[in-house]
Amino acid sequence: MKTFNVPIIYRSPLISAIKQRRKQQDKMKKDFAPTLLELGNLHIYLARHFGFCYGVENAIEISFRTIEENPGRRIFLLSEMIHNPQVNADLQSRGVRFLQDTYGKQLIPFEELNADDIVIIPAFGTTLEIENKLHSIGIHTEQYNTTCPFVEKVWNRSSQIAKKDYTIIVHGKPGHEETRATFSHAAADTPTVVVKDMEETKVLAEYIRGSRPASEFYHAFKGQYSEGFAVEKDLRRIGVVNQTTMLASDTQAIADYLKATMMDTHGLDESTIGERFADTRDTLCYATLDNQSAVIGLLDTPADLAIVVGGYNSSNTSHLVELCEEKLPTYFISSEEKILSPTEILHYNFHNKQEITTKDWLPEQKPARILISSGASCPDALVESVISKLAGYYNASDKLQTLK
């Protein structure tokens, strides 16, 4: 796989050595057992896969190269390049300005742009409407488009099944940049609707079966369906794609549920279901799958708590937290600075979107057993900083240095 020129400030000698060793030992990536760091009274178990993915490294390389190659020119990011506050802050410190926030709210009017400006498209991609608006100003984004190739794969798959007259069901968070972009691309080719979870999927299934009045659909899915969507006609043939950072198991469960609904409604079996349901499971992102599988493998290890590092608005990171929360106390932090002391930690509750402080969070028994992973947009350097801070609390800093 291609390697990228990512700023050294995001790298970690410790993590890089661990990842390289695991890669050599497990070239087929079939071993999802964690890596154990024995640091005296502190045992840290690192997930087999975590940190920057292909799409993130590609986006970072393009963004920093664009800054270096264009001194004096105004450079804008359409929105957050990735969902990591440190990386976005670094770009802003180098003069890059954001046109929109992560929810699509305009921060700088497009009218203030001119044809000589550079606009970087983030890793999530963008809508066709915004692309057309930028092109109308004379700004051509092709050279500065960091859209993840795996997001584009979803768009391509959507286009393929749209040509066969399937309606697209997007499993994603309706307000997320990637979902908005995928919805836009899909809706340009075929009727499209977004479902955020299984609960909404079951509601959609009732419209497929005809057990709910079609007129109620437009209220139930307000803001989540394409213009001119006709319930009676557009739910006869469907295919499911996803926001690539959703839980893979959730997307598969949604696809399976809708497939079963189509089979029951239309009296089909496995040999004939293709008439009504398109197989689209290959739209799941490899990095999302690897990171989630690694956390599942990590959770097989008896431990006292888990720490997940990443941006608080990172979808893929929140799903890793969700997996960990099912098994043991879990702390979602954006950096080592959130570890206030051995007795206090400031962490994020993504359910109510608030930071909270927990006291007496480290275990009393020794050795302390801590699971650690991070999101696909989290620099390895941040993970090493978390490990270093924990090692300091257990007088294990010297032992950690011997591992580097």
C-alpha cells in the first residue's frame, strides 16, 4: 500500500515500531490479539489496528503539501479536514481557514472567494451542489481534493446500482459531512433516503410493507430523502450503502433486515431476491472493519478499563467507544491533557455530547490492566503521550523508554 509524507509531529517511534513488528508477524492481518506493554505495575494492551488510515494520511499529505507549494495564496478548507482537533488546529495555525463548520454551517461566505483561491475538499468529500458552486466561481478543486478513496468507492457502487433502477438507502448519521456528500452523489442518480440506525430502518420497512400510510413517510424522514421521493414507487427496489465509519455490524444488520423485508413482502427467496435487493456489502471501509475487529479482539483480554483516544466528533472513534462500553469502564479522551491526575480524568460522553470528570478512575489493584485504542483520524503521537502519562503515574517511565 502507498506510503504518505505525514508530518513527523504526528508520528510515534514507539507506536511505529510496534505496528511494524506486528505487520511482519501477521502479514495477512488475521491476528486481532492486542500488543502487551508490560511496564511494571502497569500493563497496557494496545489494539492490533488503530490510528491513521489510508484516507486520513492521504488528506494530511495533500493539505500540508498544498500549504508549502502555495506561499502567499489564500487557502481554505471546505470544513474540518478530518475529525481531529490537533490536526485541524495545526492547519489553521499555518493560515488555512475553514469555510464551513462540521455541520455545514457557513463560516465564510462563498461570495468572498475568487478564482485565485485554493479550496481543499476534506477526506469526507462534499456535495455536488458545493462542487458546482466552487466551479462557478472559477475554483477548480481536482488538485486539492482529499476525498477518501473508500468514500468514493461507496459513490461508485451507488452509481452502479442506481443505473439498474435501485433506490439507495444510506446508513449514516444525517448531519455528518460524509453522509451529506454520499447522499448528494446518490440522489443525483436515483431516489435516496438516509437511515441512521435500526430503529429508523424498522420504520422504513413498514412503508415497504405498506403497513404505514405513505403520507407519513415525509414527516418521519424529514430532511433525509431526495427531492421528489415517491414512497409507493421508490421502495420497490433498494440497495444499502453506508457512511464508511459506521459500525460494520450495524450496517450489515440493517441490510439483512431490509433484505428479509423485501423477501417477505414480495414472496422472494435467495435465488430471486436480486430482483428487489442489490448486494452492496463491499462498501464497508477496510480501516473501519480492521479497527473494529481489533477492538473486539482487544476486549477478549481481561482488563480494568479502556481508553479510546480521538476527536469527539469522530464517528469511527465513537463506535470504538461504543464497543468498549459494552464490556468495561471506558474513557473517551482527545489527548493526554484530559488525564488530569491519577485520581481524575476529563472524558467525553458521546451519548449526551458532554465532557465529564470521573474521580478515582485508576484501579487500586496491581498490575493495572488498561486497554488502549484510537480513531482513524488520531495521530499515533497522541497515543504515545497517553501511554507516557500513565507510565509516569506507575513509576514506569524508564521501562517505557527501553521499549522505544
